[in-house]
Amino acid sequence: MGSISYSTAGRIATRELRSSPGKFAFVLLSVAIGVAALTGVRGFSASFRSMLLLRARGIMAADIAARMTDAPTPGEQASLDKIQGLDATPVTEMLSMASSTTSLDPLLVALKAVDPTKYPFYGDVVLEPAIPLREALTDSTVAVGDDLLLRLHVKVGDWIKLGNGTFRIATVVTDEPDRLTGSFAAGPRILISQHALAGTGLLAPGTRATRRLLFKLQPTASGQPASDSHVADLRTQLEAILPQAQLSDYREANPQLTRQLDGATGLLSLMSLVALVLGAVGVAMAMRAHLQQRLDSIAIMKSLGAGSSQIIRIYLLQTLLIGFCGAVLGLVLGLGVQLTLPLFLAKLLHLTPGFRIDAHAALLGVGAGLLTTLLFTLPPLLDIRNVRPILILRRAVENEESPLFTRAARHLRGSGLQLAATALILIGLAALAATVSDSRQVGGFFAAGLLLALLVLLGAAALTLLLLKVFLNTTRRQLPSVLRHGLANLYRPGNPSAALLAALGLGVMQIALISMVQRSIVGEMQETTAAKLPNLFLIDISTDEVAGVRALLATQSTVQGTPEIAPVISARIAAVNDTPYQQLHLKHMPRRGVLSAQLTWPPTPDAPPPGDKVVSGKWWSAQQGADAAHPIVAIERQEADRLNVHVGDRVTFMPLDTPIVATVAVLYEADSQHAFSRAQFVLPEAVLHGLPVTWYGGLHCDPSATGTLRRVLYQHYPTITVIDVAATLETVRQVLLQISYVIQFLAGFSTFAGIVILASAIAGTRYRRIREVVVLKTLGATRPRIASIFSIEFAVLGLIAAVIGLVFANCLASLLLKRVFHFDYHLNIGWNLAALCSTGVLTVAAGWLASHRVLGQKPLEVLREE
Amino acid sequence: MGASGSGKSTLLGLLAGLDNPSSGNVRWQGTAISYLPENELAQLRGRTIGFVFQSYQLIPTLTALENVLLPYELNSEAGSRREGLARARQLVASVGLSERLDHYPVQLSGGEQQRVALARAFMLRPPIVLADEPTGNLDSTNGQHVLDLLLELNRAEGTTLVLVTHDPALAAHASRRIILRDGEIVAEERTAVASEV
């Protein structure tokens, strides 16, 4: 048997590629798209992570940060003061209400109180106009975000009211170094000094606030920050002094943030993988079509003595070359993606990572591009074994036009290796998915799910084409000739219509699914809560304000129903059934979680609070509740699950230093829409009597009058924070929108990959198309008529793919929204129609891009070639 | 008539308006066509000239009947669809393929495909039919059958048949023979034959 060396194989491979550059240009692009998406996402993630590390100290504004629910006790403070060379500064963040002194229209704001003489330890607070921070934050001045100026219609130099105090706006704060590691800002920011905050009366015992203590070690003799080992030593000491605090040092660059970054990177990488797979499918389709056109060459080589494996070598090299060049192109495009992503996330991140090329991301992208291209091209390459040398003498009618049964039987005979190739595809895909998502489980599910989706779409596409053919055959005499001709072209020999539709359909399905889910979730957030349920929540009402607030609300006609005002007591859980909290077996709950429990008592002694439903046990009678010597407790079911407690167990609470050992009498479910839902533990009033209490209110106000009611409340009780559910939901909605734009941007790559596959397939049938154009012109067809026929063909392809993609997208969206996110699903006919038309227009454009010189072909040039 | 490379197809292309002369003009029934706009030329060609190609050149996605009907549908001045269909059926029947109306080209043999091409060429009753090596891809039996049908249709429809061939036996059927060599007309012969073309 003859043998083809690698150099000869390579020479043949490259010459064939060079002979049809246009055809392979689309194939290159289809590989490049997926690689671009993947390297862009991972490159951005790597840059962001590297920036976090580089600026870690700046991002934390300290060497170590301790997040706590309460200020250190005197004992803890004394221990901290003993550590040599340690500087500490507190940062307090909380929500509150502010207004201008002229209009008294209250606004929910995010307060951040710092010590301007020390904060920040690293990084800079950027102020405009730029003045020293200690001048900006005095007992009577604050720095505000520019959105506050807009919302309150004030400017620098004006006065605002905050709690019991009034402050002059000294400057605008545009950035603080630790903004990323701080709390989420539900409103415009106000930077204030710790001393000034104390004077506002906003920070009462029990007030909900996030406290951080920032620590800095003395710099080294050369002025450099403390070494890693010193920071590690300090951390060990702090863990012992502040057991309740959540500590993080600059080396972790905020563990929560990195965890979120990892999760997001994994998800977005998987989405990029879909585009990569589609690209590989495109290469496989193009290679199949290319091999069909090379049947003569292959038959000649076989008749000259070459074996199938030698010939496969040629086309394998071709595939690898295409995959590599496509991957390199994708790398370059991926740099563009890397530069684009920060634009989408600007509002969320407040930081733009510096641009750098991450070698690991680049290698992963190129490797993934090559691997998927190779895997998906295996089946058509293996078909080379079936080419018989006799073809050079006789072109037998034995290919796709044979009866289905004959084709199936022939296929089964040679299917051993094909099955192995398919299995290899599945394994390779799973391995790739596991690598990009850092989870073997996710990788396996993803691969199986994607292949299943492709198979289902393929089946749907084949069925649709079959039905269309039946329709065409039944009505062809009645249809206008242009339409008939255009539809008939879908079945042109060599048209991989079903596979094409499946690929395009997958891209449409992905982007449509994301859009539908986003629209439903974000859209539903705009609706106000149902009537009778609270749409305004009052935070941090003190005990001596309760009666006054109730009386005030009673005078307001816009308040509907009776407002709920619930007492909440903060406590620690010290033990369950005599097991100390440190040894408790907790489910999906950080140990820190047990340290902050919210207790309440019911408004009616012998019934659960409004919105709570008993699921296990029996609610106590008024008599049982009055027995303070034998405390009983009702626990919210999910909380009980996390703590692993059941009816009959004993829980030890520590609201102050005296423990309360309560027996679990009831487990209940809360609807989370009442003020009492704030607490997860309900005990009788007699048991909690005398403990420090903060009160939370929930009321339903006429939605059109919430602004007026907020003003009235603020006028009388400026220290009470009012959360307008609708306004808060709007803020969250905006965040979700930002995130969804990124996801849609990446999903767009899959759609783009589908369009490129379409263009590639159309380019692959270029010669047949040219022949057809020439014959039509010869018979008297004008250019507009020929253009109409092809346009109909492209449009129908796009519309069918869109229909298939949209049907599945709607089904999946309905499933996801109802079962996973618990939102409503509504079929939006208008939106679906618009998506349908857009896909049709896109495919027509792509089709013509791939056929642009077909119409101009001179008839004689083609006819002479015959 | 002429050997391979003598310029037969080039001449055919010029006559059919598929190619432009370097100088001079081609006229169809008095109308100069060489520099007409493409769309106008295509429409005129559809009405004036019928084609029979060596490799049939049927549209693979249209049935036999639809291929024959195609020139009628492309002609904006043609009559009603019913008339066109009737004419197409009649032509398909005349070439002996009534049983194959709804077959696609790939389901037809070479000879059958060429017969469909013949029927298509005569659909609009063109004054001229150009046939470029119409039996070149057929075996002798099929080739003879196709030739007989071509001459039959030509006689029945009263067209002018321009046949391009290198086969003297085929050329013998013509009443006027133009012999080409190296792109030039080197001889012209006229004979009277029973099957006048």
C-alpha cells in the first residue's frame, strides 16, 4: 500500500485551502467566534483578579478587615490596644433617610461613617473639589455622591438633614478605595465622620448597621507595607480576640468577591463554550461539504494506492490548520471582548481592570478551539473510508439521494468507529466544560445537556423540513413560481439544511431564553406588591417612638389596613440541646450565622404573627406563653433546617449575658412579606420582657401617595428609615439589568456563530448556486427575479430556525421561571414575532454576504466549464 | 462544426448573447443585442432562443414538469398559468416522459434528463433553438433517440435549429453546415435533406 508522508499531506492540505479562500474564511470565523468569547471572558476575569491582588490593600483600604455586627466590647478593645504597632479605624455603613433642609422630601441613602484622620489606610478617597478628607468630614460637613445632588436638587455648599442633625455638603465623593468590599448601596452615598454620625441619633443600640474594623500594621523600616507573615500573625491574634468577627486580609482580596468572580467566570465560560461548539459544528458541516466536492480526488488517490488512513491524514491536517488559524483569529477578537466587558459592568464594578494578555486564558482558548474542531470533524473524516476508487470511472447514484433504508443500513455497517467518535465528542466536551467551570459535575451535565439540545433541535428541524416538503409537494402548483422555487431550494442536493437549522436554532434559543427570563424577572419587579401586603417598611423604630408612630399612622388616610409594628431583639445562639455552637452540625450555614439571631414576640399571645403558618407542632396558649420560667420558641422552618433542630429540642439564646433556654414548640413558614418576617425565632412576650428592642414596621399605603407619607414620617421621625419596596426593587432591577446585558452579549456570540455557519454552508454550495444562476439567466431570468428566489430561500431558513429556537426557548423559559425562579411566565407574541422577523432579516443578509458575486457570474464562463 | 478548440462554443455564446464580441454586433431578427442591458437581454433571450446543453443543465430542485415550465414562468409576457401547464404537459408527453412529470432530475437517467431539456427548449416556441453537443453525454442508443426527438420537435414547431457538434454524422442532418477551425469560419456547405432544419 502507498504511503503519504506528513509533508506531502501538508502540502496537499494547504494547497486545497488556498484554492478556496472564500469558503474557508467563514469556517475560520466560526471557530474564531467561540474562541473569542471564551478567551475574552477568561482574560477579563484574570485581569480583574490580578488587579484585585495588585490593589488588594487599596481595595480593602487596610491590611486586615474585620466585619462585625456589634462594636468590640471593652474587653476586646483592651486586647486590641495591647497589640504593638497596630492601628485600627472603624467604618460603619447603614441605610438612612436624608433630605434637603428646604424641601424635606426624604430620600433613602447609604451612609458610610469613617474616621477622617485615619481612613483610608491604603488608597485614596477621590473628592471633587479635592479637599483633605478631614476638612470634608467635620461635625457639620459631609461628602455626598453626585446622584444625591441630582435626587435632592441640591449642590455643594447646600445643607441636608440627616437624622437629628443638619450638615453642609462640603464636596462630592466620586470614589473610595474600599467601595467594592463595602456593603451594597441601595441609595446615593453620604460619607460622614464617626463623630458626626453619633450626633445624629441614627446609631441606637440594635440599629441594623454593618461595622468593619480596618487594621493596619506598622510599615517596615524601608517604608514598605508589613510582610505577609506579619499580616498572618496579626490575623491569628485577631481571630482569638474577636471570635465573632469575619476576618479577611488583603491576600484574599475579599473572598466573597473572588467567589462571585469565579462563579460568574464559570457561567460565562460555559456560555462561550456553546458558541465554540456551534463553531465546531460549522467546521464539521463545511468539511463534510468540502469532502463531498473532493470525492474525485479521494477516489483518484485511493486508486493510486493510498489507504484511507493516509488520506484522512491530509484532511486531518487541514482541519487542524483551520482550527489553529481560527483559534488565533479568535484570540485577537477575544482581546476586543476583554476590552468591551468592563463597559457593561462599569456601574457595578466601579473599577476598570488594566488590560493584560493572560497566557493561561489564551492557551485554554486555543486548546478549546482546536479540540472542539477536531472532535466534531472526526465523523465526516471517518467517512473517507467509505469512498470507493470506482468513482473515478463512474459517479454512482449512491449518495444522499438513495432511499433512507439503504442509507441507514450502509451507515450502520460502518458505524462502529463513528459511535466511538461520538462518544469521544461527548467525553471531550465534558472534559472541556469541567475545565472551564472548575466542576466535573457541571461539566458532565453541560455536555450531556448541550448534545441533547442539539439532537432535539436536529430532530425538530428535520421534522419541520419534512412537513414543509409535504406542504410544498401538495401545493406546489398553486404557489407563485418564485416562492415555489425558493422553497424548493431548501432541498438542493448538498444542502445540510437540518443541521444548519439546528445550529442556528440553538443560537436563537439561547439568546431568546435569556431575554425572556430577564424580561419576566426584571419586568415583574416593576409591579407593586399586591394590595393589603406591606409596600413600605419602617426600620429602626425605638421603643419610645412606637406609640407615636402608631398614632401618626392612624391619622393618615392613605394608610390602608392596620400597620404591623414588630419588636426585634438581637441575640446569639449559644447552644442547641447542650451542644455549644462551635460544635453544632449546620447545613449550608456559616458558623458565623448562628451568632446573629433575630427574636420577636407575637402581637396576639396565642396565635402566630401575621404571615406565619404553623407546619409542625402546636402554637402555645396564652397561659403557656405567660410562663416565663419555661420558655418556648417557634422557629422558621428553613432556619430550623439549617440549625438541624426539631420540635422538642432546646435552643439557648444569649440576647445579653443571661441565657434563655427555650424548648422548640413549633416550626412555621413565613411568607416574607410582613414586618414580623424579619425575625426567625418567635418567643412569648413574657420571656423577652425587659430586653433591648428595636421595632420594625410594615404598612400598605396607596401607591400614589407613598411620597407624601414618607415626607410626613420623616418630618416627625427623621431617625426612622423608610424603605419603599417599589423604589428598592427598582435599584435591584437596575443591577439585574446590568448583569443580564453581559449575559446577553455573550449569548449573542452563539447566535452570531449560527449565522456564520449558515453563511459557511451557503458558501459551500456556491458552485451549485452559480450553475443555477447561469441556467436561469440563460433561460431568461432577470437579476431581481433570481435575487428574489434566493432571498426567499434564506428567509425561510432563518424563519424556520427562529420558530424552532423560539418554541424551545418559550418552553424552557416557562419551566425555569415557574419552577426555579418562582416567577410568572407570559407568552409575549409581539416580542416573539419581532425576534422571528429579526432572525429572518439576519439570515437573508448573511446569505447574501456569502453569495455576493453569484449574481454577477457570466453565463458562458460556467457553461464552458461543463 | 469543428474540432475541439475550434471556437464552436464561443460562436454559440455570441449567437446566444451570452458573450460580448470584441467588435461588431449580433442581431436577433433585426435587434442588436450585444450591448443591451443584462436584464433586458435575459428577457429577450428567453423569448427568442431555446437552449439544449451537453450536460442538460436542469434545475435539480425542480421536477421535470417544473423544469419544462420554467421558461414560461420567467417570461413576463406569457399567458395564463393554465395555458403554460397544458403546454408543458404536452411537451413532456411528446418526449415520452408523461410518467415522470413529478420526478426530480436526480431520479432520471441521462437520456431522460436530456429529453426534459429538449421539452424545455421548445416551451415558448422560440424562433431559434441552440443545441450544444446535445448527445455528447449519452450512449449511442439514447443519443439517437434524443436526436430524433430534437429533429421531430424542430420540424413540428418550425424553429431554426443551430446545432454545435464535432460529429460529422450529426452534422449531416443539417441543411447548412458552417465549419470552424481556430476561431475562423473555413467552410460553409449547403445540402437539401429530408429533415429540413
